[in-house]
Amino acid sequence: MKSISELISDDIKTVGIAGHVNPDGDCAGSCSAMMQYLAEMQPSLDITLYLEKTDPSLHFLTGIASAKSEPDDVCYDLFILLDTSDEGRIGAAGSLFQKSKHTVCIDHHISNKGFAEINHIEPDASSCCEVLAGLMDENLITSKIAESLYTGIIHDCGVFQYSNTSADTMRTAAMLISKGVDFPRIIDESFNLRTLTQNRIMGTALARTESELGGLVVFSYLTLEDMEKAGANRQDLGIIVSQLRFTAGCEAAVFIYEIEKDCYKVSLRSNRYVDCAKIASRFLGGGHVRAAGFSLEGKPDTIKERIIAALAEELDGIR
């Protein structure tokens, strides 16, 4: 696919858009940008966005605060999934995807095997928003669309710090800035600023940090009880694994948090050597080379042992 316009034929009247469960900045940004771009390109389209609750810091993105979190009884002419690596991560909108007349998935996860009718996957891109920008007519990108795309890019490349940042990423960002994006505000308000609750729950996680494999791996965890005591939710935890990765001498960071009794979400980040997507695939998860995730059942110590054993194999040559 060379252009989003290829998706809109004369028989497409209704469009559903969704992202993955527990949406992050790239997911929210790509959904917001796609919704706005389709409306700009074809004003007669009936477009509905489905997305789980996002962090309030992302509510400045057009359409995100008002996105539907539950599916309707609708059969869409076209359903577009963004930043979603497999069908199991669609969440509540999965039923809509399955019964829509035509389906599309636009993504950048290397673990995405292609499960829609049309799949456009660019694993070398920094973010889904970077992929989307390349599929859009630059003349139709408004300042608000550019705002959504820029937000998604900086969230997935750590404001151009991570190794997934390429020359193309920077060129795309420059184009978006030329559209009038207030990038200092976006970086501060959606990436840097933290609530008191977020600082407190991160403090709890950092106080639990453990060093493994001679300092090459750092590990921490949070339980439902920890989050309840701090008044925190899943949206408050996004920065923790990245902060762990910045530990001196660390190659891989592992952060797990309880999502239901004895069931933990695992987030992996690496610096140079570990292929996080490869590790995640062993546990039926997915993601990118430097960032991936999955879920495991058990107690924190047991889960840690399983993940450290897998990481030990990956790091054997540099220990």
C-alpha cells in the first residue's frame, strides 16, 4: 500500500478505527491522526473510534477523550487497526473487527504476522505514527493531525533517544513541525510531566529494584495492593521500565505489574544486545527489538526466574 487513499473506494461509507489494549502514546496518536485524516480526505465518511481509557495527558489529542470503550452492534464497511501486533491485542473492539466487511492493519511491530485483509507493516519504522505519515498526502496533514503524529513518534522513540530513531524519523518530525506543531509543549505535557501519584508509584518500584546477571539485568515489580495504596492505575506505570533501563551497566530492564490476582504484565527494554521481541515470543508476547511485552501467571519471584533464565541465554556471550 502506498497511500491511505487506496483504502477508500466508493462502497466504503462507514469506518471503524481501533488500537491495542492499554493504549500508549503511539497508539493514541495514530488513532487520532487516522480519524482526522479520513475526515479531511473524505468528509462524507461515518467514522467511529474505539479505544480503551488512555492517560489523561493524552486527552489533548483530537478524539481521544471521547473515544468509545465498548463495541456497538455495527458491521463496518471498513475497520482499521493501528499499532496492533496481533488480533488478541485488539481488546473490546475485536468483535467489530471480525465482522467488518473489510479489514486493515497498519503497524510497525516486527512480531506482526499479518492477520487483516490488508496488512501494511514497516518494522524498521520508529512508530505507527511514522508509518502513517508516510502513507498520507502531506498537503492534507493539518496542524492537529501533525500534532497527533508527532506525539506518537516521540512516545515510541523516547523523544529521539532510542535506537529505533532513524534519519527518516527525523525527516518526518521536521515535516510535522513545519505544520505548526507546538513540539515543546507536547514533549513536556505528554512525555515529561508526571503526577504526584505517578512519582510515588515509580518510587515504590525503584525501591524494589534488583540486580541480576552481574548487573546486566535490572528487575522490579508492583502488585495490585501497591497500586491501590498509591491510588495508581496501569496508565501511571508507563515510564517505570524506561527508568530502570537507565541504570548504569544495565543491558535489559524487566518490569512486571499485577493486572489481576497472580497474573502479571511483563515489560522488557534493552540497550544494545537483547532482542526483546525474541524473548517475548517465547512467552506468546510480541513487540520490538528494544521493547516488548507479554503476560505471565505466578508470583513475582517465579516469574522473575523464568525471564532471567531466558535473558541469561541471550546474554551468555557478553557475560
